[in-house]
Amino acid sequence: MIEKKYTKADLIDSVYRKTRIDRKEVQTIIECFLDTIQSGLLEEATLELRGFGTFEFKIRKGREKARNPKTGATLSVQAHGAVTFRPGRKLKQDLWGLGKEKGSADFKDREVYGQEPQ
């Protein structure tokens, strides 16, 4: 698995480099976007971003017998909210072949996911 982590700061830098909009404005826009997604999910709404994917709120059933994988202790889990993400068709297609060339030397050196090796 690729060990690259893409943070909010990376996202801000990427948008800044592509648009040359003031970095503070980019940060504000991205934070507003993420807050809007979070607000929608807290309202138990489904958020669909065409071409990217769908964020969906679901309720997970509680269970009487669950196991803590670290300690092995048995415990009960209450019903709780969770978010699922389903990638859109385009994202799914773009990601489909990424693991195939894992053996190639430049597979780990890509800076942006989905970039084809040269």
C-alpha cells in the first residue's frame, strides 16, 4: 500500500498552486467546504459529488458481543452513526489500475495519485 498521506495543508497548497488565489482565501474556502460536508452529514443527509463520490450517513446496529482486538475482551457496542464513502464512476475508473504496476520502480515516487509513470 502507498504510504503517502495527503493532508488538508497539502490540499490547500495544491489549490493555491493551481489557482494562485491568496492562500488564506483558499484555506477559508476549503474549510467552508469541509464544514458544509460535516454539517450535511450531521443532518443525516447524503452528499453526492458527481464524478467524485457519495458520502452517506448510516446507523450501525448495536451488538451484544463484540471483541476488543487489542485486549480480546468481550464488550457490547451501542447503535451509533457512521459515514460511508462510495467512489463515483470516474474516481473508481481512475483508481482501478493503480495497484497493477506496484513492482515498477517509479510506482512509489508519484506525487499525485493517478499520475501515470513516465
